[in-house]
Amino acid sequence: MNSEIYLLTPPEVLSGEFSIDQFKPLFVQALDGGTIACVLLCGTANSEAALKEVVSVLRPLTQERDIAFLIEDDFKSAASLGCDGVHLTSAASFQEAREHLGQDSIVGVDCGVSRHDAILVGEAGADYIAFNNRRPLPEIDDPDVRTFEEDGPRGLELLTWWQTMMTPPCVAMDDISIDDVSSQAEAGADFIAVQSVVWQHPADPAIAIAEINEAIA
């Protein structure tokens, strides 16, 4: 197994339900708990000023540890706020994001369980494909594409299918327990997204990160 941790922040941080002053020490604990490849700032800010404030605190802490720092969807703010790139929740905006950010920034795409979308953006140059079994398939008009999608693998089998067919790295975006991360690594996930298992760990985030790294080593 050669998987790495892809850390998701709690969406409450951007929404303002969880103040950045409260979250910062927990975030530092997580970053110092062991190897992390990437941090994604999850959710939607209630204002541009709120987004800027959170990024100004978390981005430097992340980047000074040589960890990539991404935000969701807002590729224009990703560029202006000094982030390493963007995580798109729709394949439809890939080309626009790539053109705006250029080739030096990370542009990853959450394709849900859509093999069709994953292949299209993978071939178009996405830096990674995320598979998220919590998202249903979209409505599909083309009968051939619909059949291809509906007959496709799900769960761990989808990760394995991607690794045998395509070259861009894939992220397992299912928020699961520490006990289950090893199965995602064995199935072929290059990166494993973790969220609640870190921030709700009974001890602290650092121990959670250490336990996850041990499980996928």
C-alpha cells in the first residue's frame, strides 16, 4: 500500500459555526500527527471576508509543512489567496478552472461514482480524480453512457477499476472509520480522504493521523 492522507477540514470552520481561533490548535495537532499529502478546506464561506480570514490562518500552517492546500470550487479565490489549487465538485467546470489556474496549480475533480466523468477529466489533464460513493449518479440522457454508468463498479471495486484502467491518481472521498482505511488503500486509492474520524477522535487529531498512517503503511 502506498496511500497518503487527504485531510478534510470540518465545514463548520468556513460557515462560522466553529471559530478559526478554536480550530487552529486542533488543526496544528493534526498537521503534526504524521504524514499528510493534502488539506482541503471544505464547505462554503458565508462571505468573501470569512473565506479570506480562514485561508490566511490555515494556508501558511499547511504550506510551511510542504502540504498542499486546496479550497472547494472557487478557483478564482484559490489563485488570489495563494492556495495550491482547487477541488472541484463538478466535472463541468474543469476546463474553466484549468485555464484560469494554469498548469502549475492542482485541479482535482470529485466525480462521485461516474466513470464517464472520471475518464473525461482524467484524459483532459485533471491532477486527480476523486470517487465519492455518497453522491448518486446524475441524470444521463445518452442511453449508452447511462448503461455504462449503471453497470459500473461501486465502492472499493471502483477504486480498483480506475487503477487498472487509468493513470491519474485517485482519491477515496468516503468519510470512513480508521478500521476501514486500509481496505481503501488495498483497493488502490492513492489518497484517502478523512474528516470526522480525525476531528471527532476521542483523544486528539494528532493520534488520529498517526493511527491512520499506521493503518495504510
